[in-house]
Amino acid sequence: MTTYPITPRTKVKRGQQRASYDVELVHNILDEAYICHVGAKMADRPMVQPTVHWRVEDKLYIHGSSKNGLFQTLLAGEEACITVTILDGLVMARSSFHHSANYRCVMIFAKATKIEEESEKLRLLDLMMEKITPDRLKDVRGPNPQELKATTVLAFDLKEVSAKVRTGPPVDDDEDYALPVWAGVIPVDQKLGKPVDDPRWVEDHGRKD
Amino acid sequence: MTTYPITPRTKVKRGQQRASYDVELVHNILDEAYICHVGAKMADRPMVQPTVHWRVEDKLYIHGSSKNGLFQTLLAGEEACITVTILDGLVMARSSFHHSANYRCVMIFAKATKIEEESEKLRLLDLMMEKITPDRLKDVRGPNPQELKATTVLAFDLKEVSAKVRTGPPVDDDEDYALPVWAGVIPVDQKLGKPVDDPRWVEDHGRKD
């Protein structure tokens, strides 16, 4: 499969020229972003919660406390909309109306399945660690049975999926190109900074460098 | 008012030590972030859409096409949950279980009000431009009547609001501090890069520098 099927619900209605159903593109966006926003209808309100996500093959995973209200709602059968957004740039046009943003966004509709099997939960949590901080797993203490029990891992099938992407310079009205105002894109970059030692690490081991 | 009232719906239930209802903190998070995620129950699915937001006094605003399906749902009276998340760091603990993220998040429950008055809409859209790209407004062409008409501006009262914030180093189990693995925080920074000229600007004016 190289593209997700377009369903009545995943068909992008506004800005169709920006829509994509390409599996590789979707995977790349999901793999690059650290957090997603998970939405569902709860009993007394709509809910949108940020959380770390990770992908393994054609499933998206999130984890959290088994006491999380949204998780309980999802496990009771409410469908989720999970949205992952990477902001890439501020698009500066010659008219205020045509200002825009460059971004890559994935939207998923799916119901949650709870990972029950302990060894599978362990395997998946290890893969999350590998995504967030590669090559660290071998050095840290792994989860004990109580920690594993307190952690719920939810799986979502990547079946009803769409992406929306804007790239490139502003698109202005023909007559506005004559205006003397600068136009272009201001890139927005998310970068990892220099690690900050835990003060208790410094107490015990001195500064890292 | 210096804090938002805690309602049954805004009371943070999990991780209460990270909850805040401080108005200034909430405003700062909303003002720093470019995008929010707006969630609501649509007829055939839950929906979470990213969009640019801006704040003026104690209201949050978003804008978009009047044909946007989510906007139509909100204007039909569905309540929104609007979540703004800034990821500040990856928290590296000595056990995999205590790995975490430093973040600042605001969650708002509110119904949308459409800004009908044209001059007020103009004023608000100008304030959005001022937030995203200060001091540019004077140079660009402002919206014409058709553009204004095609743009819907929605207002949300900041009344049912909570923030959740994690800062600082990992918190490990006592016995794990003896482990030899490095622990600390890897900062995540969002930065604006060097502006990229619109190729049509370069054609007409040469490179900016």
C-alpha cells in the first residue's frame, strides 16, 4: 500500500491541492513529531489532550496513566481524532489576506485498542524510548511490574488517515506583485538544545563536560 | 482577576501539582504559541484542527474560511476544546518509566461567537498580523471587502481555562539515583530561521542582503 484510501471522512474538503494520502509522507510526519493532540467527545465536554506518540508499522501508539479520563473514554468506545502538526514557516505575502503558514499535518480517525499483553506492552514502550531518545534504552532501568501495570498503551490503526501540507513561497494576487513590500518565508525550526544536567547528577558525578 | 475560577470541568484531575489557573501564565502561553488545536464533535466524527490563534484581552480568536466545516459546527453551537501546547524539553530520567516532557499547555472550553461587525473584524485581523509578524502591517495591502467577507473570525471567552506545566529535572525513584546513567533535560526550542526570499521578489528586487 502506498496511499491510504480516501474515505468520505478523510477526504480533505478545503484546500484540496494541499491534501495527501501518501503513506510514506504520513509516516515521516508522525515519526518526526514528538507530540500529537488527541480529541474525543467526553461525557460533559469535548476534549483535546497533547501527548507523546510513536508509530510502529501501520499503527500509532500513545501511553499514559490508566486513570486518565480521556483514555477511559476512548476505551469505552468513543472514536478519536488524532492530529499531528509540524509548523515549518510563516509565509509573508504582499497582502495581509494571503499571509499563511507552511506546515505538515496528519489527521487520523480511529478507535483505541488497549495493549493487554505484558511483553507486547514492554516491546512497544521500548520502541517509544528508541524514537524519543535513541540508544538510551540499554542504560536506563526498565519498567518493573507495578510501573507496567500503571501504564496504559493504546493502539490506533492507521486506516482513516489524511495529510495536509503547505510548502513554498506566498501566492499573491497578480496586481500585488508590484507592491514594494518584501515577501517570502520565515522558517520555523524546532531544535534540540544543549542537554542540561540534573542537579543530582552534577552532585554525584560533576558536570558532564 | 488574577486566576481563572476552577470549575468541575477545568479542574485538572491527573497531575494536580502541575496545574495552574494563573491568568498571566495562561496569557503568556497563548501569546507565545503560534498555533492551537481546536476540537469539537462534528456530525460524523470527532475533529481536531490546527490553526493560528491570537489573544486580545480575555478572548481567544481564530480565523478561517466561512466554508470550513469545523467553523460551521462551532457556529451551530457545538462547544470547542482549544488546546495550546509548547514543548520545552525531553526529560531524561534514570528509569524508562520516569522519562517525561517539560511543557506548557493551556486548555480552554468555550463556545464560538462570530465577529459580525466589519470594522471589528478588521481590527482583530490586524492584531493577529501584529502578533505573528510585528510591524509588518503598515507595509502590506490590507483586506478588501471580498477578502473580509470570505474570512470568518471566531471569538472564544477565556472563562473555563486551565494550564498545566512541567519544568525542571527528572524525578527518579530514590534507589535509582545510584544508577550510573546520565540524567537531565534536553531542551526543545522553536526558533525563527533566516528569512527565505520569495523567488518573485528576487526576480524584481534582487536578494534581500
